[in-house]
Amino acid sequence: MIKTKINHGERLVRSSLVLASIISIATTIGILFSILFQAVEFFQLKSFWYFVSGAEWTPGQQDSRFGALPIFAGTFMITAIALMVAIPVGVGSAIYMSEYASRFRRGLLKPILEILAGIPTVVYGFFAALTIAPAIVNIFETMGIDAAYNSALACGIVMGIMIIPVIASLSDDVLRAVPNSQRSASLALGMTHSETIRHVVVPSAMPGIISASLLGLSKAIGETMIVVMAAGLRPNLTWNPLEDMTTVTVRIVDSLVGDHAFDSPDTLSAFALGLVLFVFTLILNMLSLSQIRKFKLRYKVNTL
Amino acid sequence: MNPNPFYDPSLKYRHRSANLFKWFTRGSILFTLAFLLFFLFDMARTAYPALWQTYVKVDVSYNDKSARMTARAVSKKYRKIVSRAWLRTIPKQLEEYPELLGTTVKQWVLADDQVDQYLKEHHHNLKQKTISVVEELKIRNEIELQWNAVFFFRGDSKIPEYAGILSALVGSVLTLLVTMFIAFPVGVMTAVYLEEFSRDNWLTRLIEVNINNLAAIPSILFGLLGLAVFINLFGLPRSSPLVGGLTLALMTLPIIIVSSRAALRSVPDSIRQAGYGLGLTRVQIVQGHVLPIAFPGILTGSIIGLAHAMGETAPLIIIGMIAFIPDSPTTITDAATVLPAQIFTWAGMPERAYVEKTAAGIMVILLILFCLNAVAIYLRKKYEIKW
């Protein structure tokens, strides 16, 4: 009698645990479908082909056109600037922490990076708009070049700083997971410390560093608050990083906070852009995971 | 010819490049540190003036006329100096203290934001006439900067000198309560299932891949989910802490699951074996032994998840939590705003007086996040068990 009672309880607990686990799957499916349905509705109203290749984005008009090319270009430009800041600084910091720093300094630096990682993005956005953007305008003014107050450069730099901790902390973990025998072998052959790092440790950790950079890239693409506060609203197809540009996330926010009807193409365009964002970040994340898996298999580490 | 047979002429360059490389890595960490310092300094400097607000000492006459047209309560000379928002409270004051009617009281009252900015030597657009009145008050010591209690004990306002963060703070607390109420049990249960109960089958693998992906999905897409499912499909009230909390809960879930799994994994297998040896069932072992040992680790991870949710803005903007909320919400279905959203709203205001308020709001949120992280680190250090 007692035995069956326990079994009932066990089964109940077990099934409730499974149920809880399924919530995470339900969330992903929920996100995918909530975006997909509205996006399909959007593409029934507006041409899909023009969406991916058109250069005019004019919502809120009688004959509105939705060509997202300038939006993608702006996103690309701002993320590229961000990565140009974040990859060298992030990887450099990681190398310093894992290879050069003493145990004490490392213990000090790690929490500082965590503080940087914990700063809300809305704060970065305010900082970009209040301090960095005017500084950039002033610097370029002394050189006689006009820069916009909501330039892609200002956003990109601040966004780069935001993803430094992402890249640095994962790269640091990976660099430390490279077996010490490799370092010893290289030093024994007469390589200098920095040659060992550059030619032995970093190439070994490369999959991990690539994985960290891809993660940073996906964070930068999906970042919203910095660009909403410091980037432009105007879709602008240009190569000049000193002009204002807009990004996918800015357009999503802009089209959803306005007073449009929910089934108007203006609102639905947000979901079409959201779908692009979803697919893109999913692919980047898959790539990032496969790279880190490669590293784990090669050196048989389980701690990452 | 160098007598040393091991002499390598390239060694000099190799050492130089080694040094350069070391300085590059050192430079990048210094850049990060310098940025953090500069950023904190800049924010604190911008936020500091918001701690003080200008008050003026003027005669306020309480009578029937001033109850109807509140600007009449002070003499014409000071009308541009006294805060409009404060004058609007006169009828309420009379309601509370009827004995004030018919009297004239000389008291410290809140000053207009432009006067405040003038006194703080920021940009202002006061007319010369008003400036001379302010200077006159200054000589008589009847205008001064006082502790800005309004900022901490009032809700949002369209009038800068009367705007505070209380309603946003209350909104944040309500939202995070909902978040934790959902995310903590579900996250811990998922972690327990994956670590203690699951076999390696397709469902387990699907859940694992899925959690990894969920952690990488941009937060704004969770906002789209909240809008499409919670608001449009379920019909929950827009801009309410309920919807915001649910949305943030789904976003925090992966963080809690990952850290709880790590905590559960660090419990040695000997504990479980000992439990089996005593004839306990799996549920009893997990409930009575594994979970209590792993609990500090789980708590630490959840606090970090909570801190993460606290600073999140983008999904909440999508579900409308940037509404103008002057009064604190009392239930989770009232319209509310949260601290980061309030910062976002203030950052977009045209008046110069909001800049310092935004920075002050930022300092408040950074302080809260810092405390949460400190608690998490303290718990981790205190209950860390070395097996």
C-alpha cells in the first residue's frame, strides 16, 4: 500500500517537472509563431521581394513602401563599428587576464568586467546620447567635418563597449582552458612569452574566440536601447558612419509605440523585421555553439 | 662577430614585439577600466545636482480666490518663480487644513525648474526681469537649494521640478515580484528535471538546445511575444506589471536554469548514493538532500537573473510600460512603469531639468543593481562548499 502511494507521488513530481521544462520550449514556439503569423500577414499586404531589396521605407503614408535595405545597412554599419571596438579590446583584455595578470589582479579585474556587463543598456544609451555623441561632433568639427548628433559612430562605439565583457569573459574562459602543456612546449623551444601566446595559445583557442565574437555580434544586432536613444529614426543608405542611420530594432520600437491599428502594415512591419532578427540571431547562436563544441571536443573540457 | 654561439640577431626585434604585444593587452584592459571610471564619474557628476532642489520663501495667501485660480496665491512678482505644480496643490491643502483659509503664510515653497537651473548655473531661459527678482531673493537669503525629497517620494510629472521616481520604483518592485514568482519555480524545476531525472532522450536534448537558444534571443523579441500572446491573445491589461512580469520571467528563465543546473551539478554523487543506500526514493533524495545543498548556488543565480530583469527596458517598451504614471500602482493589473523605462522617458524630455533627473535615476538603478550583485557574491562566498 505504502509503496503505491510513493509511486503516485513520484510520478506526480516527475510529470510536473517535465511540464515546467516544456515551458521553455513553449516560449520559443510562442515567440516564433507570434512573430511568424503577423509577418505572414504583413507579406500578404506588402511584397516580400521589395521588403528585402527595396531602398525606400515610408510608413504612415497613403501609399506606404516597405523596403528594408537601408535598415539592414544601418544595422550592419553600427554592428560593424561595435565589433571593431569590441573584438580587439575584448580579446586583448582576455589575453591579459588569462596570460599576464597575477592571480590577485585577475581576481580584481573579473568583478569589474561583471560590473560593466551588468550596466543596463538604457544607461549606455543615455551616456551615448549625452556624452559620446556631442564629443564626436566636436572632434570632427575641429577637423572641419560635419557629423550628425545621432551618428552611427557614436552608437557603434558605445555598443562596442557594451559587448566587451561578453567577448572578454568567454574568451578568457577559453584561453584558460587551453592545456598548459602547450605553453610549456612552446617556451621550451625558445619562443618568447608573447610568441607563445600569439602562435600557440590563441590559435588553439580560436574556435572559442570566434564563438565569443559571434555571440557579441548577435548581442549587438539585437541591442535595442542604445540605438533607440542614440541612433536616428530615418532609414539612410550610406557608407558614411558620421551620418544618422537606423536599425532593425529602432524601427520595431518605433512602429509599435505609435498609435497605429494593430492590423495596419505599419504595425505589422515590426513583426516582419522581428522575424529577420529572430532568424539572424538564431543562426549566429547556432554557429557560435558549434564553434565552442569544436573547442570542447578538441581539448576535452567540460567546464565551458 | 659576436662570441656567443647562441646569439640571434633577430632576438632584439622579437623581444620588442613581445613587449609591444604585452602593452597592447595591457592597453585594452586599461581602456575598459578607464571607460568604466569615466562613465561612473560622468554619471555621478550629472546626477549630483538632482539631489538638491531650489526652494523660495514667499507669502502664500490662502483664500477663495487662490483656491480657484491658484496662481493668485502668490504676488505677481513671484509667479514665474514659484512652481506651478506646487501651486496646484493649494486646493488640496485647503481641503486637508481648512483652518488655513483666509490666512497668509510665509513659507518655503518649491521653485520653478528654470529658476532651479539658473541657480545651479545650467542652461536656462529666464527673462532678465525674473533674474533680477531671483538675485534680490538671493540677497535676502530667501531662495536656497534644499534636499530634494520630491525626487524620492513622488511619482512622475510633466513639470520637471515635481517629477520623482517613486511610482517607477513601485512599478519595478511589482513587476519583479511577478517575474520571480513565475521564473524561480519554473526555472528551478526545469533544472532539477534536466540534472536529476531526465534520461538522455530527444526531449531532453530538445530542451537543452532550446534553452541555449532562448538565452541568445534578443530581448526585444520577448516584447513582441508579450504583445502578441499576453495582450492580444489572452487580453491581459496593457502596460500592467502582470504582463511585464510574465514577459521578463520568460526572459530570465534561461539564466536561472543554467545557474541552477551548475549548482545541482556541483553536489557530489556520494550524497545521492548514500540516499539510495538508505532506501530513499529519487524524489526524497532531491527534495531532502540535493536541493538544500545546492540552494545557495540556485539563489545566487536567481538574484543575478533578477538583476538582469531589473535593468531590461526594450521588451517593456513594446508592451507599453512607458506610459505616463504620476501615481504609484497598487495592484499588478494597474498601468505602471518601471525604473529603466522611466529613465528612458526622462531622457527623451526636452527640458534641461530632466537631464539631471535622468542621471539621478540611473544612479539609483546602478546602486540597486550593485547591491543585488553584492548580495549574490556574498551568498556565493558564504555558502560555498569545497568537497
